[in-house]
Amino acid sequence: MSRRSETGGATIAVRIKRSDDAAQSTFAVRRIEPMSVLDVLLAVQHNDDRTIGFRYSCRVGMCGTCTVRVNGRSVLACQTEITPDTRELRIDPLAGLPVVRDLVVDMTPFWEAWASITPYLVPHDDAEVGMDAQPAVIPPDSAERRNIDPSLDCIGCGACFSSCGIAGLHRDFIGPAALNRALVLIDDSRDSASEARLDAVGGDGTGVDRCHYIYGCSAACPKGLDPARAIRRIRKRRLG
Ligand code: FES
């Protein structure tokens, strides 16, 4: 049985940025309760315009594919509830990334920045390998674990990248998500590439020194991570 109900024929005026000749399209979407921004987009696709372009996959805030800007804020469409008093909504693609179609952006610059920091753990030469090797563990109650955990749960949604004025203006800036990932590995004692990574994130104009600490990235993160804190910590580590 559906737990959803229509709310007395109420509608929301939804303006969606389009990538074709029309600057934007406006749709009257019938209100249901509860309703997320992704529900709005699916309603438009089913009832008004099957050609509208947007991305989603998991619908539970895990895959990071549905990120759009809603009234200027970068959010996960599937996790953003429409409040009862909403009468109008503006939906735009993420900022700072090339648009493929309508709300779909090309994430290549985001993932290229991610790749540039060697985003995986590089084990020490004497690390145990093979089928019988025991995984190296960071104890749950250690200071190291407490350092790493607040930065760990990035889903690569690009909300921070889209909310960073520097990343949008300067394609060569590594950006908040990749710098946050770099800190996770730099702080991990099992990793052997931390020094090289500290060098990689300090490049002139591309690394941590480019950050102006506006904190838009931290405000936007749907997982509550704090990339600006990560950037501050990396800068401190680089200064020794
Ligand atoms: S659809 Fe996966 S995070 Fe929204």
C-alpha cells in the first residue's frame, strides 16, 4: 500500500534549466506528500516532458549521481524534501562542470582531480600480502581513527565542487572532494604515499593554497563532511 497522498490538487511551479534553445522550462507539478526533488523530476518526465535530462540511480543518498542545484544550493535530489509551503522551485545543473544535457553534467574534471591525488591506499613495502595476510587495522578508539573518520564518507556527488567558487573558475584547482580524500590517506599510517600526496596537493595554483575558506563546500556536503577542515589540516601538515 502506498504511503503517499496527493494534497488537495496543490501544484508547484518548477523551473528547470534546459540545455537546448529554451533557456528554461516551467512545469506545474502536482504536489504529493512526502515529495523529494527527484520525485518532482520524475513527475515532470512522466507527465510533461519525456526528453528532460537528469541522473539518478540508488534513490537513497548513496550513489551521488542525482546532485543538482535547487534554488541555488547544490543538493542530492533524492534526499531533498519539498517543504509543505513550497510553491516554486528552480532546478539547475551543478555549477563549474560542463553540461551534457539539461541537468546532466560531465563529471570528468571532478574525477580527473580525484585521480590526481592517488586516491587509493598505497601499502608499505613490508605490508603482508597474499591470501593469508591479515588486514592492517586502525583501532576504533585511536587518535588516528578519530582524525580520519570525519572525512571518510565521501560519495563523490560533486555538491562541494559545485559550491566552490574557486573550482568553478579555475579548472586546474584540485577542489574540495579530492583534497578531502587526500587527507584521509595522508592521515592513514598504512599508506606509504603520503609525502608524495602532500607534494601533489601543494602545486602552485592547483592545491590547498588556492582555497579562500568560503566554506561553501562544507555547507553543501550532504554527508556532513567538512572539506574546508580537511584543506586546513593539509595546509598545516605541509607547513610541518
Ligand atoms: S539517486 Fe543515489 S544519491 Fe540520489
